Amino acid sequence: MESIYQGIIMKNENQKNQKKNMRCAAGIVVGILFAAMLMGCGKQEEMTRDAETQETETAGTEMAEMPKAADAETEDAEAMGAETEDAEAQEEEATGAETEDAGAQEAETTEEERPVTMAELLSESGNVPDTVQPPKLPETVLWFNASYACLTYANGWNWRWVGGQEPTEDNARMAQYLLYSSWNVTDRESGIKTVNNLLEGGHRAKCRECMDDLEEWGLMDLKEARFAEEMTKIINGERTDINLGDVPGRYVLAYYMHHEGIDPEYIAAWDLCRVNQLYADFYLCGFMDYEEAMDASLENSRRLQKMYDSWDEMMEAYMLGYQFWQGDLEIAEDSPTKERRSYYEMLKKSGDNPYELDWDMKLKKSW
């Protein structure tokens, strides 16, 4: 099994810089393809929107209401009616309003600068935080939990619990349902098979398939403008010799990854972080006992440590893998990748930041 990871563990230093370019790669191709998807793929757009809705529990996006037009009109009327008032009274009122506005602005600034708490993060996601105090887990186990903390927060749970939740019968049933609905996992056997698929290939393998397809179709080496032209024809049904499947955006991302020199193995973090999450779920629903689930997480997490140098680097690879899975061009305001990335940024600013754990800590059996 270890040989499977030799290619993953051999890091390409160029990829550490090139991954940043992926977030800015929405040039000619992305613009044209996005327009084509909007105009020519109504059905696909609807399917994508449905998928995004299932994963969306946007946090921190509440906006202050804009003043209503009627309020502005009322203020104008009051100003006109006040023309006969004493000038000194008007000045006093204006000074008082300015003082009130200044106080409000100062309060708003203080609120923005205050660290966001975990309870607030969970509340913003539409979920009620756990009322039961999480146990004091070994730091190694907390490291495992941190590797999938973004998903834990997306679900509105607490990263200090293994699997994000207290191990109760109700939560066990919920974990079983989610394993079935999201992974088609119904028992230990199907769970182990799913984990092995992620360990041996996952979306890394799918990304390589997309690259191979583009090569076979003669599209990989095209310049951006020509690639955009051909992909637009395919998306709009003008070319019937090529099938992009249900997520055409994956081919755009595979094209850019290839031209940025990013190997599909780079996005292993997306697959392996979910492996840790699955082991935790297997524990919650009884497919594995605690020791077995933690032993498996230990082996998997040590691989992650060898592949990346920091939480930030691992999360960049995770986000790129998530983006590939979604086929998300990350240019729309409601981009699921932007949302998932915002979870990471908010967690880092929280008063209970999982990524303050030492990335390079010695992961050891402590259970």
C-alpha cells in the first residue's frame, strides 16, 4: 500500500507557487465557458444550482439593510417643515446626529475587529451549537479533527468532537443516514471499500482521466482562445463527438492544472481529509470501534504531513480538489468553493481555531 503514495509524497516545489495561480486563472476560457453554460446549458445550470443548494449553509453573509426610500423621503419632508426652526436648534440637532453616527461607526469597527467565536460561527450557519462540553481529546486526535474541520463547520457541528458530534444513538443514526445518502455506504464492508477508493485514486484519478480525455480529443495543447471556442461548441451541442459528462467545469480546471504544471496528485488533500472524516463517521455509527478508527486516522494523517508543509498549503490543495469535484469556476458570487474557503478563513479567525495546532507535531498513538 505504501508504494501507492510514493508519487504523492514526492512534492513538486513549483506546484506550491503555481497553485496560487489557479485562483486567478479565470481568463478568456472561464469567461467564455461560463457564458456558454448560462446560455446553452440551462438544464446543467439547474442541476449545478441544486447541488450547490444542498451544500450551502452560508455563514457570515448577513448584510445590513439599506435605508428605505420611504425613510429618505420622510427625512426630506421633516427638513422642509423645519425651515422655521431656530438655526441654533438645527445646529445642535445636526451635532447630536454626527455624534451618534460617530459612536455607531466606532461600535461597528470594534465589532468587526473582535475575534469571531465558535459559537457565533455555528449560529451563523443556522445550527445550534452543542450544549454538551466536548471531552479533552489528545492533541493527535484534535489534529485528525482539524483536517476535516471545514466540513464539520459546514454541517454546523463542533470540531472538538470526533466526527463533529457527541457519540449518541441519535447522532449514530444521523451518521448512518449521511453515509448512505452521500457515499452509498451501508455497512463496514462498503465503508472500507469507499475509503480504499479514495486512498488509491479518488478525485485525483478522475482529474487525470479528464486530462487524458483532453489529450485524446486534441484539446489539451490548444491556446486558451481556441480551447474556449471548442469547449463552447461542445457545451452548446454544436459538437456531438465529445461528451463532457455532468460536470463540464472539471475539464476547464484540468486544462488549467495541466498548463500550470500542477499534477493531479497535488489535490490528494481533498481525498485524504475526507478519509479522516469517514473514519470518524465509522466510529460514530459503529462500523469501527474508537481505537481502530483512530489507528487508521493516524496512518492517514502521517501521510498528509509528509505531503504538505503547513495547514495553509494542505488547505489550498484541499480547496482545489473541492473545486474540481464541484466543477466550479469560482467566478460567481455564490460559488461553493468561495463559500468553503470562507469557512476556513473564519475558523482561523475564531477564538477556537483548530489550525493553531502545530502542523508538524509528532502524531502518536495516545488512546
